[in-house]
Amino acid sequence: MTNLLDVYFRETKAGVLGRLDDGMLTFTYDSAYLAEQRSRAISFSMPLQEEPFGDQVVRPFFSGLLPDEGARQRLAGALGLSVGNAFGLLEVIGGECAGALSLYPEGTAPEASSDSDIEILSPEQLDEILSRLRTRPLLGGEDGIRLSLAGAQDKLAVIVNGASIALARDGRPTTHILKPFIQVLEGTVENEYFCMRLAGRLKLPVPRVEMRLGGATAFLLVERYDRTKTVDGKIERLHQEDFCQALSVPPELKYEAEGGPGTERSLALIDQACARPVADRLQFIRMLVFHYLVGNADAHGKNYALLYGSDTPDLAPIYDVVCTAVYPRLSKRLAMKIGGRDVPDTIQLKHWVTLVPDTKAAQRILVRDLAQMAERIVHEADALIAELADEGIKHPILSAIRKVISSRAGSLQRITEQVT
Ligand SMILES: Nc1ncnc2c1ncn2[C@@H]1O[C@H](COP(=O)(O)OP(=O)(O)OP(=O)(O)O)[C@@H](O)[C@H]1O
Ligand SMILES: [Mg+2]
């Protein structure tokens, strides 16, 4: 027996995800999709071809669309499914995913969206939903809600229009990711809000973020970079996949220490996949430096992505940036090592230069960039803290983050001064 889910790339059926009797997953492109000239591969790991792909490639990609760790466990528990049953979970929640794919039970083509698929939430309804997310991640299995996003934290994909926030039913595309505060970690919303805006100040490509209040608690709204709006207001999907999906690394092994991608494999992926590898290598290195400076140890292979604006992707904007160094209960070890080092305080210039080709010119540019970012980030952090205070956003976590930044920036300046 095979169970089948139809896999749509935007509005076109791209192929079929199958689960065999032994639980193995397969993916086969649809022949009509293969015949169509404009059709795109659903993943760097699954080029267009007639032969089916096997579990080793298919599972990391499709399982990678689902929530991770505790969120997956809670979701599976709420739905009465096993954590390892990626197929079953996608059957229930795989309508609106990261990127351009939607999954539907075989033969049930997605219907054209209508306004009845949208439910604008009152403040009370939003409040109630935020409190329910913990036991029902992504509201999985509720009344027509079919949303899937990776990550270990609670979240919801929503449609934001000015002040209004709406739920999307039946896999209708959304515009924003809503991230509520994390109960056991103080000030995560302010933390992520600050870090994302700081990234923008350092000229890194970063989605727009907003902080709002739901009852007494704050939440974050992150604009989706994998959605665009047409002139008539229709939301369209852009495809994306994270580095783990592109490299066939299962989400449970996303950290380099477990076998997940490190900087070398990530840079090689950029070289092979991206339309502008030279620019994107540089951008990726700047992201690594930013994560280091801001004290984010959690930038693993599912927190970098390829974004398919056309046939060949670009590096997606930076996302999921939180200063984890301010939370004693979180690991201090970097998700991706720099030159083999994952203890931030031990990283020297010789470790940073492993990120660039072994030439004097490349190393000189890197050292200049490191020094400039280290210098700028401290001023920008101060300016941003003042700006947030003007907006009424004050939280003790911000000065704790500021301390981490000035200490990291100080170290980086010291090691770069040795050669300049
Ligand atoms: N602005 C965005 N636009 C489009 N997709 C996004 C955006 N931000 C995040 N994503 C997608 O949503 C997923 C979950 O988001 P995010 O990484 O912020 O969640 P998280 O639960 O904090 O993750 P982690 O487990 O790494 O802490 C990402 O892996 C990425 O695929
Ligand atoms: Mg993440």
C-alpha cells in the first residue's frame, strides 16, 4: 500500500509524495510538470527527473518543512501521531509551508482562495489563540488551519493588513510569521526585535519586523520574505528551502556537532546553487560575523536559506536572530564553528580567515570587514536602544545584549588590530 500526497508548487501540481508500507518516503515529479518548460525543481537536492527520489533525500526535505524538537512533539501529541511520522503530520498541516509548496491528500486540488478563508481576529480572539499555541503548535488540525513552519519555538503564520491580523484557512498564503514570547526565557520578543533591526542598521538584508501587544504580552510580527503581493493585492508564494533541506540533512541533525552543515558545506552550497555565488558568499560571511557579534549561538543550517526569486536562488535574508548569550540556560557553543572553534571567546583571526580563499587580497578584505562591523555595531546598538526608548520599548534585556555586543566587538577589534 502507498499513501500519497499531491505536492503543489504554487498552483501547479509538481509531483507526489508517497509513503511506502515500510514507512519510507518517495517523491516523484509529475510527468506534465516535467514537460512544462517553466517548471522548477522543488529542491536543490531533487533536480527535475523522471525517476523517483528515495527516503534519504525526500525525508530531510519534507520533514524539514515541519516544526522541530519540542514543538513537533507537542504537535504530534495533540494530533495523536508519532513524532517520526512526517507524512502523517504533513497530511494534516502541510497546506501553507515555508516556500512555494503545499501538500494535499491525493486528488484534492487546492481550491481558489476566497475571502471566507480569512478570519480577522479580535484582540480577545488573538489573546486566546496565543495562549492555546503551546498545547496546539501552529493550531495544527484545528478547523481548516493547515500551516507548517520549521523551528522549535511557538509561532503562527498570519495575514496582516494594517492593524488587523487574520487567520488563514485551507492553506491560503500568509504574509507574516507571528512569534509570541517564550515563557522560560525573559524578553525574547524584545531581544529578537532588537537583533533584527540591528541587522538592518548594519545593512544586512533582513525582513521587516514589528512588535505588538496581545493582552499583557508582546509578540513579534516578521514579514515573510517568501511572499509577495501583486498590484491587485493577491499574495503569491516565492520558493525557499533551508540549507539542511538543500543538503539532505534531517532537521534533528541541524547542528554541525551532530552532522549538520558547517561553514564549509554552506559555502560550497552557495557556490553550487546560487545565481551570484561571490556576492552571496560574502553576505553569508557577514551574517556569520553578525551572529557572532550579537551573541547568537543558534544560527544552524535551518536558519539560513536559499530564496528562489528565479530559477537559480539567492541567499535568503537573515532571520531568527536572537542574542542567546544572555540566557544562561542556552548553549554557548556556536551552531556552526568558525575555523573549527565553537567557543566564541577562543576564536582568533586565523579561525576567521578560514572562511575566505587563502589569498592575501581575500584575507585583507575580510579583516577590513570584520573591523568595520565590530566598530559600527556598538554605535548602531546604542542608537537603536535610544530609538526604541523613543518608541516606548524598554527592557532590561536590551542592556544585557548591549554588553555582549561590546565585549564581542572588543575582541574582534583586538584581533583585527594585530594585522592592520
Ligand atoms: N521572514 C521570514 N520569511 C519567510 N520565512 C521565514 C521567515 N522567518 C523565518 N522563516 C521560516 O520559518 C522557519 C521558522 O522561523 P524561525 O527560525 O524564526 O523559528 P524558531 O522557532 O525561532 O527557530 P529555531 O528553532 O531555529 O529557534 C524558518 O526556519 C524559516 O523557514
Ligand atoms: Mg529557526
